Amino acid sequence: MTNQKLTLEIPESLFEQLHHLAELTGQSIESLALQSITSNVPYLTEKVHDLDELLSRVTPDNLHGEIDSGKPVGYEIF
């Protein structure tokens, strides 16, 4: 397995939080950032749904017709 290089730009407030946590734990900022990212990857991938899987849930019972939202109020085209 080869390693890849990644450069992240993060808000200063997040950097300060990581820096403070690094001082408290003795870990590097990079290590803490990586731990945070890797712990959230499974959660984030659970949120990604496949379009085919979502469409397979559509049934005649839960399919609705057109919905009238009234006259245009702003710049909408429809």
C-alpha cells in the first residue's frame, strides 16, 4: 500500500482547538486531525445512499402526484 499526501486548510478556530488538545494529550495536531477524520468516515459513508437503492423504495402507495406551490414569488422559473 502506498501512502498519499493530503494538505488540508482548516479554519483557525479548529486549528486552535486541535492545538490545545494536542498540548493536553501530547499527540500531534496531525494525529488528532487524522483520528477525527477516520472516526467520522464510517458515519459519513452510511449517509451516502445509492440512487437505485432509494428509487427501489418508491411504491405506488408512497408515490404522489404533482404538488401546487402557488404562484411564483421570486425569480423561480417553473
